[in-house]
Amino acid sequence: MACAAVDGALWDAIGKALGQPLWQLWGGYRNTIGVIWTGGYYTADVPIEVEVTAAREAGIAGMKFKVGGRSPEEDAQRFIAARKASGADFVLIADANQGYTPDEAVRFARLVEDSGLYYFEEPCRWHNDRRAMRDVRFRSGARICAGQSEYSAGGCRDLMVDSAIDFCNFDSSWSGGPTEWRRVAAMAFSFDVRMCHHEEAHIGAHLLASVPHGTFADTMPPDRDPVWNRMIANRPAIANGRFALPESPGFGWELDNDFIAAHRISYPREG
């Protein structure tokens, strides 16, 4: 993570020195990106139907939400209810956070196969997850996503070589920075694997927009992620499920100094 922070800062400086936004410097495939929310947690105090409706009303293209902590049948009921509330053109992603056995994951995928599951993220428990995800992928026909639990390009390569994934959501902010993410993206292109980015939309949006096989910027509702929604003063407006990338050089984000000052913590000096 420390390397990732330094790597991102260096790329920001390079973009500013060259006068180019990073999405353009890294490939410039598109200047807008689709936006999803992560939500649907079991602890939420609103029904899933209300949550996806709120996302649609906010102009969001889709939602990734929690499964894997209940039975496949219970989770499937929630997913189907979300689909009925959202409509057919809303992206719905199920994220089990490594919660299911392979058989449970297959059961869930089959129960929702007619309800537009865009992809199924980290369906299987960690101890043998590459082979387990491969088996779920082949047995159920669901498209599988993983990669946020990997900390190197080599780990993501193994997921691809073992035919375990269709989507890779490698997190550059956890795992060495944009340089390592771009290594993964280059491999993924040759494996016909599409790229995602786990959260951190201020970085991920640039990376995903720069390549032809990028997917959605992963954001959260304002009450769950006030940093993305409040700290970035020039956060772009969302229209038709997408937002435009900044044209300013580097990452191009402007920070809201009043928000930062209001949340600053002072520590007493020693000695």
C-alpha cells in the first residue's frame, strides 16, 4: 500500500509535467466511465428494493451487493427482488466475499440465472478459491470476478491461467499502484478478461477509462463513502449512469479543503 501511494503520486507528477490527464496518458480509450454503487449489506435498515430504486434515481448504472452470508436460496430471493425493482437495464452484481462453498455458489448462480446476474464476485471460500471459482464458472455458466484479494500481477495471472475469472477487480491502491494494475490489464486483454477496480474511484476511473476492456467505476452511496462524495470538490456529475473524466493534468481532482479541515485530527506532540 505504501508503494501504491508513492507510485500514484509519481504518475500524478508525470501527468502534470506532460500536461495530460492520466486516463489519456495511459491510453485514452474513452473519456467517460460507467458508475456503480456498492451496497445491499445485510445490516442496511432499508429493503433491497428501496436501495436499488435510490441508485436508479441517482442516475447510477448498477449496484453490487452482498450475498454469501445467508443461504443461497435466501440470497437469491433478495437478488430477484432487486431485479424486479430495478428493471432489466440496471446492472446487478453479486459479491459473496468468499462466503460460499462451490456447491452453494453454483446453487445461487442457477437460482438467479434468469435475473440478469452481470457477474459473480469472489463466490468461494479462500482456501482453494482459484480451482473452486473455475469449477463454479464451468458448472453454472456465471461470469466470475476476483482479484481484489491479490497483491501482485502474478496472483492475477494465476487466476487467468487457471480459467477462474471473466473479470479482474485488482485494486491498485492496495497492490503496488497504477503501474502494477496496468501490468494486470495488459495480461487480461490477452486472456479476454475484462478489468474492474475495487473501489477507489478517483484512481480506478482513470485506469478503467484508459483501456478498451475496462468496466465500471466502483463507488458507494454518500452516507457510506463521504470521502468520494465530499472530499473531491470537482467530482463530476453523473448522467445516464456515467461521468466524465477530468481534463486537468494528472489525476485532475481538486480537494475540498473545508471538508478536510473539518475532519482533521490533531495529536499531542511528545516531549
